[in-house]
Amino acid sequence: MEELARESISLLASASAKPPLDVTAGPRLGSMGAIFIMLKSALGAGLLNFPWAFERAGGIRSAVTVELVSLVFLISGLIILGYSSSISGQCTYQAVVKEVCGPAIGQLLCGSLYELVTGLPESEMPYHFYTDQRFTLVLLCVLLILPLSIPKEISIQKYISVLGTLAATYMTTAIVIKYHTMPSVLVHIAPLYSSGISSWASMFSVIPTICFGFQCHEASIAIYSSMENQRLSHWVFISVVSMIFCLVIYSLTGVYGYLTFGKDVKADILMSYSGDDVLMLIARLLFGVSIITIYPIILLLGRSVIQDPLMSWWRRRDGAVMPEFESRSRCLLTVLWITATLLIAMFVPDISKIISVIGGISAFFIFIFPGLCLMFAMQSEPVSWKTRVILTVWGVVTLLCGAFIFGQSTTIAFMQVFGKI
């Protein structure tokens, strides 16, 4: 173990000694900016689904246990991706995987990135023409989301990420307050845990929600590449702090939402509260702000998957990419992306169906691709054979866990969507 620790320190030092990735001429990210963008990338629509997932998991103890086990893999995946970015010199998720794992797996990644096409969840609102879903979504897309999504640097997102993180935190605080201030006769009795074989099966049902909720891995490489301090030890600190804060927010929301409504909790926790509750009405409005602030980050990542090959093709044809072509293609892709997700948001209003499917696909980005990156990196990195074996085994374990989660959760999700069970 001492040898493994020394080798790990050596790996951190060797990666940290390499020059910073020059990904943008724009402003660089400090520690707080990186943490807030990481938080905002993770604290999204999955927060609405956690109390319902706690009920599906069989109780609080089961759900929290799965969360804690998953946290090890979540943090490990972030560290592996940061390390892979440092040794490959690449600044996007797809470029890192292609460089470290080879072009074949890189193509698999690009094909899987369609899961980033997520829309804005529908909330329960009093009906007026200006609160109609179609009207408000179109208005938000044109006036807010489009201007925020046009810039190409992720560093600019640090300002709105602070607002989005505070909005998500307010919703969690409001749920805790409502539990403690509700009359005891209105609070549902929710078991802390259930027992039996069925409880073990039900525990796995929370994994897609955890994957969907905690996923910031697609954004992690872009964040790492934009940081001022690219020492890998510093990236470990950023990853741990971000994931622990997310764990607190998600756990409090899941626990108190589940304790308040028990088996009657809805897939969207905000829809479990009455429409005239002022505290929760503010939470609805602020969470809308939170979703708006996360969308540009997701769009930036998905857009790069399409734009990077387009820029490479243009560079091979003309020898250089004109700034006007880059700007026009970025604007066009942004408009098309927003239009596509707007249509999805209008015609697929049940957020639980979206999360159940996307949560399984998220296993690729949290487990499978980081595991592959670690396995391939250990084939060429100058480490001792013991360290190489241990880290390769960990990569295999991560890969197998991801494959199991993807297969199990995606199969169940599609069976539920098509009414088979």
C-alpha cells in the first residue's frame, strides 16, 4: 500500500508538471469558479426526482447506502478524467477518450452523447396564457437560454452558476422547512428501510436517478482545462468538495421530501405541494432559474461534439478555420439544439420517464469511459507493475459496474415506458 501511495503521488506530480492546456484565450477559472460550475452541472432536474427515488429504493437507509457507494465511483471518475486530460493534452470529453482509448471508442462516445439532449422539466403552475408551458418555454428559450448559450467559453458560466447553485439550495432548504412546519397529521409515515429480497432489487432503482443527478463528468474535462491551477492534486480537491456538497443537497432533498409525503410522493417533488404555497411557489420559480443556468453548460458540451469534427473537416479542406465560419456554425448549432430540446420538453412532460432512461445512459460517462481511460492509460504510464495492476483492476471494476448499471436500468426503464411492467 505504501508503494501504491508513492506511485499515486508520482502520477499526480508528473501530470501536474505538464504545461496547462491552452483551450481558450478567455478568462481562466479559479477554484471557486470551478466548484460552482461543477455544482451547477450536477444540481439540475435530477433534484426534483430524488424523494420519489428514495421511495422506490425502499426507504432512506437503502437510498443513502447506494448514494455513498456511488460517491466513491463518482469522485474516482472525475479524478480519472482530469488525469486523462492532463496526459493527453485534450480539452473535451470526446477528444480525451479518443486520444487515450483510440478512435473506435471515441466514435462510440460521440454516438452516446445524444443523452445530453435534455429539455426543461414541466412544473405545476396555475394556468394563464403566460404560464402555459408552450408559451413560457418558447419565451425562456428566446430571451434567456439562447443568449446564455451562444458564448463558446465555459469560464463565463461561473457567474450564472453561483445563482443557479443558490436557487437549488433554496429549494432544498424550503423542503426541509416545510417538513418541520407542517402539522404532524399531514406528514405521511415513511419507513426508514424495508427488508426482504424485493428491497435489494428496489435499491438498484435509485441508481439511474443518482447517475442523472450527480453527473457533471461530461463538463469536468472542459472545467479542468479552463482552470488556472491545473495541478491534479488541486483537481482532486475540487472534485471531492463538489461531490460532497452535491451529496448533502441531494440527500436532504430526498430524505425530507420522502418523509413528508411517503409513498404518495410524486416523481416531481414540487408537484407534491399545493399551488398556493408561497414558500414552494418561490422554490418553483427559483428552480426554473437553476435549470436555465445549467442548460448552457450542457449545450456547450453537446455542441462541441458536433462542431469539433466540422471544424476539423473545414481545416483539412482550406487549411484554416475562419472566425466567421466558427461563429456562424456555433450560432446555427445552438439554435438547432435549443429547438430540438424545446420540442422534447413540450411532448415528453413526465420527467421520471426521461430520468429513468438518461440515468442509465449516464453510466457510460460516469463509469464506463473513465474506466476505459484508466485501463488504457496504465498501459503506457511509467509506473510499477503493482500500481499498474491495482489501477487496471479498479478500471475494470468501474467498467463492469457501469455496464451492469446501464443494462439493468435501461432495460427496466424501457419496459416501464412501453407498459410491460
